[in-house]
Amino acid sequence: MQVTIGIQNLTREVTFETDLKTADLTAQVSDALRDGAPLSLTTTKGRTVIIPGASIAYVEFGDTDKRKVGFAQF
């Protein structure tokens, strides 16, 4: 699943893929927003992303976009 996190006062977003299920990710994000605790997530490549909960502006997540390969027909 692709995750995009907007951080307050920054123009760039943090985007990565994770193997977490939607319910688990929703619970972790909700906890971080409610408590102001850091949001710690693991990417599909095994890296850890930590973002201060108080700095999270928004979080978008969903299925990764499958890119179509081939030629367009008009």
C-alpha cells in the first residue's frame, strides 16, 4: 500500500510503500494524531520512517497504482 504523509510547514511530502494492512495503519495514525506521539512505520524495503505526531498535517494511503505498459490507441 502506498502512504503519503504531509508534514506541517514543509512543502514536500513523505511517500513510501508499506505492507501494513489498512486497519493497522489507520490505528497507528489515529494514535499518533490523538497522543502527539511519533508515528513509526516500516517500508516494504525494511526502512523505518518516524514522523512526529504533532507535525502530521495529513495522511493518504491506498493501493499502489499499477502502471499500464503498452501503447495508447486513439
